[in-house]
Amino acid sequence: MKNKLAHIVSIVFIPLLLPTYLFAIILFNLPELAHISSINDKLILLLSLAIVTVLLPVTVVFVLYKFRVISSLFLVNREDRKTPQLISLLMYGVFTIFLFLRYGSGNILSVVMAINTVSLLAIAIITNYWKISTHTSGAMGFSAILLVLLTNYFSVGLLVLFLLAATLTIAVFYARLYLKAHTLKQVLLGGLLGTISGLSLIFFI
């Protein structure tokens, strides 16, 4: 039972999904920051983000696995992570540039996406030398960004979402250790990187 729950938590909080979660929270809880009022425009943007930053990278991983370039779909080995991370970084970068061109560098969506991209770049560089937990980095970054938003634009809805995110983040730490996907050091340093990345939002809002 615990093993199944650990896998579920790891899937629900898979790092590739977190930008889409963040955008959904911002678009529907803080629309004045995104300057996008149309429901249709919000849904199109979310779908585009999910395709570029989730569907395409996942498809690439599947293709690499089928052609035996990587040994596991779950990217257990550090070497298996390098190419998928570079592909994801490319996709993140493309979407970040799109947002900067479409909404400007001062838009909250552009800033959040840029933070995620820089964080992924750091992870990709570190992965060349050492295995770090992308799950805990993503989860802590997600929670840290929500904390900054909550501090600056308090609402009951955001508070509930932050508490949920914080609870899930703790669960992610436990799940990655329970599944023996990472050592304690890899989990903690991943979390530290995510925290620093997420809290950097405070300098842009």
C-alpha cells in the first residue's frame, strides 16, 4: 500500500507537470497578474503549455526507451536523465521565449516560466556530475512560488492551495526516499535548489 502511494505521489507531482499547475493557479486565482481574462485564452495557454512541457518531453523519453538509448522509462540512472533533461530544457526555453514575446518580460507567467527554466538548467548541469532529485526540487520550487504569491496577494483560496502543496511536498520527500529513488543528500539538495529558485520570484513582483 505504501509503495503504491509513493508511486502515486511521484506521478502527481512529476516535475514536468508543475509549471502547468502553477499557470492554472495563477490564471484562475490571480488573473489580474497574468492580464488574461478570457476563459478560452486561459485554456488554450494551459493546453499549449502542457503539450510543450509535458507531452513532448514524455514522448521523447518513450522514443528513447524504445530505441534503447535509455534503459528505463523512469530515468533511474543518472546517465539516462541527461538527454531527456536537455530536451525538456529546450522545450521550457522555447515556451519561455514565447511568453516573453507574447506577454512581456514583466508578466507573472513569463517570470514563473523563466524561473522554472533556469532551475531546470541548473539541474541539467548538476546531473552531468551528480544525481539530484528533480522531484524534490520541483516540489519545493512549486511551494516556494505559492508562498511568495500568498504573501503578496493573500486570499483564502491561495492559502488552501499552499497548504495542499506543502503537504504534497512533504509527501514527495518521503516518497522519493521510500522508493529508494534518491539518497537523503540528493533529496535535500534538490529541495534546497527548488527553494532558492522559487523564492527568487520575490525579486520580480
